[in-house]
Amino acid sequence: MVTQARELAAQSARRHDREIVALAVPAFGALVAEPLFVMADSAIVGHLGTPQLAGLGVAAALLATGVSIFVFLAYATTAGVARRVGAGDVRAAVRQGLDGIWLAVLLGTAVTAAVLPTASALIDAFGTSATAAPYATTYLRVSALGIPAMLVVLAATGVLRGLQDTRTPLYVAVGGFTANAALNVALVYGAGLGVAGSAWGTVIAQWAMAAAYLAVVVRGARRHGASLRPDAAGIRACARAGAPLLVRTLSLRGMGLIATAVATSLGDTEIAAHQIVLSLWNLMAFALDAIAIAGQAIIGRYLGAGDPEGARAACRRMVRWGVASGVVLGALVVAGRALFIPLFTTDAAVRDTLLPALLVVALAQPVAGVVFVLDGVLMGAGDGPYLAWAMLLVLAVFTPAALLVPALGGGLTTLWWAMTLMMAARLATLWLRARSGRWLVTGAVRA
């Protein structure tokens, strides 16, 4: 009997592992492809001159910040669609996904309308130099025309993830990156449009990606008999589901800005080292976020199917994946530090500042692995209100800890200990919720 129980448990674990890998690996590929857009633009524009590259950097930072605020379009849609899929109502799942896409169209149109007349003022607010400002303004104004497409891509990605499909987003992301690079070269140099050509190339690629997603979703809607027309009630429901996740995202972005401000106050060496550490942190976050995305899709499906025990078992398995991934990533940081640090800087002072902070980041990775997984699990369960309040609490813990770093004479390493405290606080809030079982609300729609 004991042997049989162990075999059943092993079979369940293998099944969960296959599901996680099948969803997480393509999701990781799509996540890595996204920042390549900016990297390609930077590489191509960089040859035009320093003012042009500086202008691109400011405009791209503004766009990235603005669009990331609306990432709830992907998260909330994934959870809602996955629940419907689990309940066996694919028609309603696609219909709910279309509501999310219509919300993305409305929000994207509103943001574009706001950015176009204020682009110059936004660039000036960043303190952009007089030589870089014209290029930044040009890039931002042209790129604003692609914001609706970017938000549609977010929402449509959520639809496909909820339908347990992370391969299509990978294919679209790779195709979009390839088209973006080719268009940039053709328009910047071939057509001689300079920075504007880079922006137009990216806009065209973004709209092409949105069109590809819409073709897939529309085909699914027709196959399952779902209406394509906008539904006001459905759009409002998507907005309500996304509002708590918006609060969560804004809180998270706020902590990032506070950390950067503190690092800046410590001096040029510290902010330079901080940006390197942050770049590596974000790279590792892609791997951990891929598991979280798998969690959103899998947990939503289990709860929609009325299987809380399956959801709990999947959660336990994904936590193990998170810990293991964090340990591996932390070990890679420690083992590879002598190889990759010279790739970023030759300044001895920056290297000396960077090394101890990297060791703190390495130690924090197992914690980060569990945090990302549980974040994805609770998003998949539609537990947005709790995530919002929990993140506000974490913000209240992190802010004084970070601001005390320069006051107490601490340096960059101390700041990253404060960042680790932030992750520990997130872990505590998420772990308590996961243990409570209150997120295990079943049904096609979370009541």
C-alpha cells in the first residue's frame, strides 16, 4: 500500500513537471525576446551618434515604464481565461479574453492620445540634455503610435497563456524581433530616417505582432462561436479584476525607483554598480517569471475545474521548482562572477563595489524563486486584492529600510540587503496566504 501511494505521488509529480516545463520553457523564450527589441534599437541607433543613443535611452525608459504598468492585462486575462478552460467552457474563455483585448485597445488609445501632445514635456521632465532631447521627443512621439499594439499584445498573450498555449507567444515574439531588426536597418540607414526610422520600425513590428495575435484569437472565437463585439459589462469586469494588480505593479515599480534613487545618492560608482547588479537581477527574473507564468495558467485551470487539491499539489511542485531554480541561478552568479564582471566594467572601483552586492543577490535567489512562484500561483487563483494589499505592506517595510542606508553610512551592499529584506517580506506575505488555503476558490468565475 505504501509503495503504491509513493508510485502515485511520483506519477503526479512527473505530470506536474511535464506541465510546468511545457508552459515555462516557451514562456521564458518569449520573455527574453521582449528586451531584445530595445537592444536591437540601441545597437542600430548607437552608430548614429551619442545624442541619438541618449535620446533613445530616455524615450525607451519612458515607454517601458508606461507599458509595464499595464502588465495586468496579461496577468488578469491569463487567470480568468484559464478558469473558464478548467470549467470546460472554452467559448466563454475566448469571450473573456476578447474583453481583455478590447480593454487593451481602449487603454492604449487613451495613453497614445495623452503622450502625443505631451511628449516634449515628458522628455524635459527627465532632465534630458539639449542635444538629446529632440531625438528623444521624436522617438517617443512615433513610438506612441505603437502603444495600443503593445497593450493588445499583452492582453492577447494572456488569452493564449490561459488557453495553456505559451508556444504561440514565443513564435510571435521571435518573428517580431526579427522583423524589428530588419526594419530598423532598412529605415534608419536604407531610407535615411535616423532615430525616427528606428521608432517606425518598432511600431510596424509591434502592430504586426498584434495582428498575428488577433488572427489566432479571432480564429479561435469563430471556431467556438464566441462573439467578437465589445461587451461593456465584460470590459468593466476585466478592469475590476486588473485594478488590484495595477496597485501591485505600481508598488513594485515604486520600490525599484526608490532603490535607484538611493543608489544615485551614494555616488557615481555605486549607481554604476547598481545598474549592473540590476541588469543581472532582471535577467534572472525572466527565468523565475517563466515558472510563475506556468503557475498562473495551471492554477487557474485546476480551480476552474473545481479541483482545489490538484491546485494545491501543483503549487507545492512549483515551489520546489522555484527553490531549485533559485539555487542554480545563485550558484551561477557566484561561479561566473569572474567571467561576466569584466564584460560590464573595467573600472576597479566599480568592480570592488559590485562584487559583495552580487554575493547578496546570489544568496537571495532561492527566496526570489519561491516569491515568483507564489506570486504566479495567487495571480492564477485571481487573488488580486490580497496581492495588492500585501505589496503595499512590503512597500511600507522596504521604504524606510532603503532610505536609512545612506543615513547610516551604508553602501551598495547594504542597499541590496534592503532589497533582500523586501523579498523576504514578500515571501512572508505570500507564504502565509498560500498556507491559509483561502486562495483555493473554485469555479469558472472567482466569486
